[in-house]
Amino acid sequence: MKIAVDRNMPLGSEAFSTLGEVAIIDGRVLQSSDIMDTSILAIRSTTKVNAALLQDTAVEFVGTATIGTDHMDIPYLEEQGITWMYSPGCNARSVAEYITAALLQLAVTHNQPLQGQTLGIIGVGNVGSKVARQAEALDMHVLLCDPPRARAEGPDGFCDCHTLLAQSDFVTMHVPLERGGTDPTFHMANADFFARMKRGAFFLNAARGAIVDTQALLEAIDASRIKAAVLDTWEAEPDISRDLLHRVAIGTPHIAGHSFEGKVNGTLMVYEAACRFLQRTPAFDANQHMPPPILPETPMPASGNAIKDLYLLVKQVYDIMADDARLRETVADKTGFDTLRRQYPIRREFACTTVTGISTDPIAQQVAALGFNIP
């Protein structure tokens, strides 16, 4: 059996080699001629899975190691009887930690308090729920907007989008890309959206690039409707707007979910689904292949400023501005965006680091709530 695995899926070769012959592929430039005799296709969001790719191939199973499916033509797959799956929640903690790093960076850079400030979260699924818990650990007030969940579960705990925008000091997006249906999200963040935001608020998007109208965001920044923006996802990736990159406070190349653990989780979810499809017992143990933590232990910073100390702690594990700098340095190169994603350095999650020397129980509880280990 031949299996094609995206080269940006860590441990992919090791896992799928227990099932058959593995070929490592570049998902962005994959063509049907590359997979004519392939049975299992394991991809990420850079691969457009449609008739043009799969027609006349032997592919029977497609799995994406990502939480989104907008790169997959699901009606076509189902019409052809091709089994497909995606990986909801695989990198939710990674994205939540990215948002935490961004919030702390904004707080320090703009002398902006977080305690008592309101974070509005639009889209409260696997990622948004974890973002809410991280924000609460930072002593922020949280507003939640998720119409599908509100309809299914009742309105308690949710608010409408207009209320959230009017009351939030920070707004962060965690919705899928939907171009139609009951809750379309394409260009959801448009001119009207930004006009309704609390003046001087911050805007963050680590969901899908096309949920934001690029021109509307540019105008909102230029008119000081919003104080600053953080973007990890962009319209027309990998050919992103250089004008927008120059105006955002933090810009990164769609790597919010790229912690090593998050990517491995995606690999494992696709591998285990392939095993079920093939009616095989999984024979791969990721724990035997995980590298040691980069920063196994560190003392708690003690500058006397609580937010600065958390910022300094998080920066040791994940320096978000290093990702920002790399993108700005390479954006002139049309291949730079994908190169940064493909060659992304290993980033470990907070849980891989133990924090020592914490002076008070409240600080220890806060650090633990963010996901760090406390001895």
C-alpha cells in the first residue's frame, strides 16, 4: 500500500510506515500525477483536495491534520466514495497559547492592562474555549459569541456579535471559514464589523484569513478605529498583503497552531483514522519519538510587575515577535510565507516547562492555569 504524507506532519513517516510504503510530499504543489497509485493521502491545509487532484487516482482515504476543512471539496469526496476526516481540536492548545503570547505582547508594547479588560471571543469551539480559559487565567473578563452553540445549547453564557464588539477591549476570531449557510463567516470582519468595535480596541485573527476583509481592516487601522491588530492568517495566502503586514502590530505566517505537540496530535489523529479505515490496530507510539523539552525548567521572573513577569515567562517558551520578525524579513520573497511554515522551528507547549521559585500561591495558581507545570 502506498501512502502520501505531507512533509509538514511531524512523525508522519514513522507513524504511517507501520501501514505501508510512505512517500513524503509537498502539499502546496501536489499534483494528481504524484499520487496516481496512492491509497492513503495525509495532508495539511495547503493542499486543495478536489476533482483536479484526485480524479483517476487510487486514493481511497484523505485525512487532514488540521481543524479546518475549507481546503477540501467534501461533496466531491463523498460522491466518489472517498473516506475523509479532519482533526478538530488537535492544535487548540497551541493556538490558545499563541493568543496568550499576543495578549501579553500587546499589554507590554502598548502599556495596556489585561486585568479587568474584556476579551470578546467569536467562535467558541475547541480553540475558543481554551482561549477563554487562558484569558480568565490572565484575570480578564470574557464575552462569548457562537450562534450555532447558542442555538443548540441555549443563550445563557453567550451574547450577540454586536454586543460583543461594543463592549470588548480585545476581539479574537476563532471561527471556521463558511461561505454560505446559516452562519457565513467569509469577510465577517468587514467595514461594519470594525465600525461597531469599541474605539481603541485590539483585533486578533488566528482562524482563517478570508474571514477578514483586508481592505476594511486596513481602513480601520488607518482611521484609528482599532488600536492595533494581530494576524496569523491572511487572505490569499501565501501571497499576503504587504500593506497590511506593515500596519499590523504582530504578523505571523499561519503558525499559531504549529506547536510540536499540536502538529503531532494532528498526525496521530489522521494515522488512527487511517488505521480504522484499514481495520488495522495502531502500532505507533508517539511517546517513544518525542524530543526532550527545549526549556524543561525555568525560574519565575520577579520584576515586581505581574503582567511583565508573565510576559517574560511566556517569551522564554514562545517568542511571538521572533515569528513576526521572520515574516517581515522574508515577505518580499513570494515563497517566503510557505518556507517559514515548512521550516518552522520546534515550539513546545507551556506544559513542557516547569516553573520554579514562585513566591505566592495566587501567582502559582495563575501560572498553572496558563498550562505550565508547578513543582
